[in-house]
Amino acid sequence: MSRGVIMGVLNVTPDSFSDGGLYLEKPDALAAGREMIAQGAGIIDVGGESTRPGASPVPVDEELRRVIPVIEALAAEGVVVSVDTSKPAVARAAFEAGAEIVNDVTAASEEGMTEVMGEWRPGVILMHMRGTPRTMQQDPVYQDVVAEVAVFLVDRAQRVIGAGVDPASVAIDPGIGFGKTVRHNLELIDGLGRLTGHGFPVVLGASRKSFLGRLTGIEDPGSRDQATAVTTALGFERGARVFRVHDVASSLAALRLVAAIVTPQQWDEWSQD
């Protein structure tokens, strides 16, 4: 993981902010997942519940209906699949279907999630979010956003490790756009090195988010991939190693370039793959 991994976003939802409604049918979702793998993604992150600002919760049965067939099919093809969920029942079913990682935006805050993680011992991504998707952008305030996010994530990581998860299988995500202002997001990206100092791989999920639109003037989320690639390059230089993105090709190109500059010895190995 020292040279960086691209995690492709595959939302099988009707209402995600960028790709909502594009992959509701299983054949479309599988085609998108396969294309991202062909472009160089190392992980496909399958989500069945939108966590955009203002999003409403999805019932467990509906989330299962959306994600399990896609996870099962991709895993059967040898794809490393992550399930993007905060629900213990969905995580368990996803592991049974072949998912190897759970990406939890609530950092295992839902009752029973740490127990499921401890039982299955998967890869775990714990994300920071202030509030819920419906409330998180209502005037978020921090004294030191990097320090406060770090304290929260390290505490949550220790809890899942205490439940039986291998410490080497835990990664942390500062939650760009989840209960943060534009300035908070910028401070977190600039301060990623302070998060990596806690010993857990850092995941960066800035792809197509609204703060990029605010800064660049690009209103269409689907046109923000170049800006996303910049965050991938800056994130790698500052120590992040997993990049959750919608467009694999542009971020992978940025990742290869920055890796060649800042970790040339690893680039020599990578270029021979």
C-alpha cells in the first residue's frame, strides 16, 4: 500500500450526488466495476445508500437488494470489493457474498458493527462524520479540525481493534465534506501528515465533492475529475495511500506521476509491474 491504491466508487443508488441512478441495474453496475478494474482500480467500493448532505436513510432490506448481487458477482470474478455501509446486517451479508472490506462512514458507531467486524476480521475503513448526512452541514465548528478528527478516528480504531480486528487491517478517513466547511476540508488535506502519524493508512475521499466546485467554479460534479486528481496527488505527497474516486484513470495518472517524484524507489518497482 506504500505506493498508493485507487478505490473506485460504485454507487447502486438513485440519489448519490454524482452517479446516482446510473448503476441501478446489475449489468450496468458490473460493467462499471469491470471498467474501473481495467483502468487500474485496486478496490471497488459498492454502496447502496447515499450519504450526500441531506440524504435520507435507506431500509436494510432495500440496501441489501441493491448491493449484494453486485458484490457477489464482482467478488466471484476476483475483484477486491469493499461495501460502503454503516449497517451491521448489510456488512455481514456483504462479507458472506465475498466483500473483503467494510467502509463505514460512521466509524462503527452503529450498535453491533464492532461485533460484526470482530467476527469477520475484514479490512476496515473508519471515517469521521460530524452528525448525520441530514444534519452534518449545519454550521460545523472545530477548534482544530485535524486534531479533533484524529482523536476521534484513533479512538474508533482502538475500539474495533479491541473487538478483534487486526490492527494492520484498519485504515482511517478524515471524511472530506462530511460535516466540514470548505476551509475545514482544505485544512484536513493539508494536514494529512498529522493523521498518518498515528500508524493507520489514511484514505482520502475528495472525489467530485462540492468544495471542489466552490473553489474551481465547476458546477457539474462529473466535470470535477481533474480537480479530484489534484487532491489525489497532494494527498499522496502528504501521506494518504488510498484514494476513493469516481474516475479511476485521471487519479491513477496523477498518482503515478507524484509517486515517481516523491517515492522514486517504489516507482522503479511499480513501473516494472
